[in-house]
Amino acid sequence: MSKRRTSWWASGVIMLALLAFLDGGLRLWHPLPSRLPENFSAAYLSRVLGDLPRSRGIVVLAGDSAVWGYHVSKQESLGARLAALLVHDQVLNVSIQGGSPVNTYVALTEVLRRGIHPRLVIFNLNLKEFSPEDRSYQRILPALAPAAHQLSAADRRDFLFQEDHQTRLARAVERIWLLYRYRDDIRQAVFGDADLASRLASAAAALSGRAEREAERNAPTADKYFGAYDLSPLATDNTSLRYTRETLALLRSHNIPTLVYLTPTNHGLLHDTIDAPEYDANLKELMAVVRSYGMRAYNFDRSFPQNAFIDNDHLRAPGLSQLARQLAALAV
């Protein structure tokens, strides 16, 4: 009986030691990510913020999928390009696939709450997300929900939380299974953005011609974005405008220099939809709002030709490289 107990305790100690070794190894092997995974957990974000080295200046990059890098690899993303140019800084990229001004506000609030004081914050404003019809207008992404719940009741009344059965089930599992809480952390460290199965599926689609057919079928056309941009004047009750102001006020209260840019937009594709005085008036309003808080604002809305875009507002890799160079020159 004594031997069995000794064996059990020895096995437990060895298991704990192996888990500690694995955890420590992943911390060393998994550096500050150039961007968050597409479907990250709240625990993953907490770990990234908790592990951030404080030895160098920190530049925080925030925003939506146009910043995150839709349809480009993480090495080609704006965060990776900016990190390569700002060699004396740590670039913390908290931009989010499916983001919006409300999510930018929540993400930056969490960054500051964790005691991180950036030397500079850069974020984008994408005019389509100021439309109440945009799906991200008030919706808080699940991984940011715990941070959003810590904000004031007034804030939470403006938020739409994604509380479907899948989200609730994932949170329940996270509470009892630590390994699952860090699922994106470990998966990213081992497999990167795409695992073997998805790479094989992509290769098969390319060889069969299915990828080319799908690309033709999904090619962006102007009619797909009809109504996506609200040209009515920005009003004070606009949620995206409110949280743009809240974000600027938050950063000003912490004396953090901020650089805001208007998202490059594909006017060649959207000419009939957005090339109107009302659109430009809203851009001018956003620029004025940013500058009223003493922050720098830059209008990149018409800075790129049509062939630089994947669709309406997502740049291809060369365009992101150019944008990174422009931002790096301003990040002084």
C-alpha cells in the first residue's frame, strides 16, 4: 500500500513538473505575436498582456480587420511590418478580425488596466463601422466580453454581447480545463495560423481549380457594398462616434500620444456609392474629432489605387507594407 501511495505521489510530481516545463517552454518559444489569432480566447489575450516585456518602448496597434490583415499571412500583416520597422519598440497588436470602435475602446481599456503605458497608440477609423447597419457596430467580440463586463453600466448598455450557446459552452469548459483556456496560445505556438489539415485542403483546392473558381465567384463588386456606408451626417448618438471620443479621452487622461488614421478605402470599386460630399463631410468630422483631443489624425482614405485592395477596405500585402512605412515615419 505504501509503495502504491509513493508511486502515485511520484507520478503526480512528475506530471506537474512536465506541465510546468511545457508551460515555460511555450512562453519562451512563443514571442509577442504579430497579431492575435482569428479566434482567440480571453485567456490568450490576458496571457499576451501579462507576458509583455516592459524593457522597451511599447507601441500599441489597434483596430479592425483592415489593421489585423484580412486574407494575408501574419508575416505580411501590418503589425509584423510595423514591428520590423520600429526596431527599438515592442509592437503590441491588439487589432481584431471583426473589430470596430467599441472593440478598440474595450481592448485599449484592458491594455491600460493591465499597467501597460505605451509610448504611442495607433488605431484606425473605418467609416463603414459608423453605420448602425454594420454587424460590428455595437457587438463586443466574445474574447473581449470579460473586459467589457468590467466597464461601467452606462457602457454595457451600449454593447451587444454575443451570448450564444457555443460561447457559453466554451466559457464553461475554460473554467474547468486550463489547457483549453490557452488553446489558441498552444495551437499558434505549434501550428501557426494554419495547421496541416487546412494547408492540405488549400493545396487540394488549388490543384483542383476550386480555389480559382471560388475566387472568381467571390470577387468584390460594387453592388455587394450597397448600403454598407451610411452617408447621413454623424450624430452625437452614434455609438461608434461616442466610443471614438471615449477612446481619445481615455488616452488623453493617461497622457499617451496617439496617432489615428482613416482607413484606406477602395474608391475605384465604390465610386458610385461613396464619392459624394456627404461622405467627405463625415471624414472631415472624424478628423476634427481626433484633433479636438490634441491627437494626430491622418486621412489615408484615398491614398491607394484600386489594384492595392482585396475588396472595399482590405489592402493586399504590398499595400500593407506601404502603409506600415507611412505609419512608421509618423511614429516618432
